[in-house]
Amino acid sequence: MIETVSIVTDFDLTLNISHVLEGQGVDPQRARPAICDTAREVLDEARELLAPIGMYGKLLVRDFRHQRVTLGDGTDAVFEGPLVARALAGAEEVALIVCTIGSALEERVGAMNAAGDILHALALDGAGVAALRQVSQALSDRVRRDASARGLGSGMRAQPGQEGWSIWQQRVLFDLLPADQIGVRLTESCLMLPRKSVSVVIGVGPDMRPDAVACDFCSKRGRCQWRVDDDPSLHRGFRSKSQAQTA
């Protein structure tokens, strides 16, 4: 377990109609007026329901062999898989991130669905997806700024559940980071609760740089309409298995 972690609650989230639409996988430039109106109608309620919180910490890399990354600081934890090996190649440290927007918005979406208000439920869910992306990106930015201040670079993001990194490795990450302190836990199938939660690792080291994204290593990269070319958390429609729970 990481001994020193930072817990963050001071997020400056800015939700607008485009964010809500993108969170639903809808192109704002092609959205029908009625869909835009629904997105507008849920904005105020979404803002009231958000309870963003996140934590991050870092561990030294002790060993790197083939597709196995062994962490130090007395943990001997191992991340294993082609994606995480690529993401952490050259790293001296690994930053671990877990964040959530809480459960209130998800519960409200469930109540709307139960009442038959499907359109507003979809829009509110889209607002939650967009907000979680912003929270995840804000924490990633903090890690990158901290690395830069120490004269170090930072690499691409990777998440358990993306192709090339088993979702079962969530257990390793959660054994290292005390996510229960921010109200996030794992189910037996390694999905996170609240469902609007994300876990991320970022490698830090002298020669690290974010010159790739998980899409670059996906078997569907040549035909997927949701391919991205920079940080995946910012883009419409991007889902890993761990993020699919936010849809």
C-alpha cells in the first residue's frame, strides 16, 4: 500500500451542452434540436449531483522484464500485459490515480429510467461521463505538472481493462491505492463502484513523454470510429472495459 497519497476535491468542472452530447456519443454538430434541448435541461441538475473526488500516489519501479513491471517501495506488486508494459517502458516511477464523481448522479439516472424518462436519463448520464473525463484529466494534469517540476517527463495513460491489460489487474492497483478513502471499491468482477469511476496509471521518468495513446495498440485501431489521437479521456465515445461502466 502506498503510504502517502494526495486526495483532491477542488475540481473546476465546466459542463455545457456539447459536453453532455459527447458524453452520450453524439456529435454536437449533428445533434437534432430536441436532443440539444434535453441536454440543456439536465445541466443544472447534473451540476448539483456531482461530487468529484480523486486520489493519486506514486511508487518506484524496481524491475522491468518483458511485459512485467515490478514496483518497489516494499510492495513487489506486479503490473503485467503488453499495454501497461508499453505505457511504463522507461519509467522510474508509476503514478496511480483513482477518481469518481460519486453515486448521486447514477442513482438519479436510475430513478429517471424507472419512471420512463429515458431521454433525460440518457442526457444526465452523458453529463456524468463528461464530468468524469474532466476529473480524470485534471488529476492526470497534476501528475504531469509534478513530474515537470522535478525535471521529469510523463508517459501515456493506461487503464486496467483496456486491450492489452487485464481488468483483473484492478486488484493490484486497488491493493496499492486506498481508494476506499474516497468511497471507491471493486466488485468481484473488478468493476468499480460508484460506476462513474476511473483508474489510471502514468509512467514518470527522464525520457518519458505522452507520445502514444491506448488506441495505438488496439486491434480495432484501423476501423474504430472512436479512435483518438491524444488523451483518450477527453474524447467522445472512448471506452475501456473499466470505463464502460460509466456508459
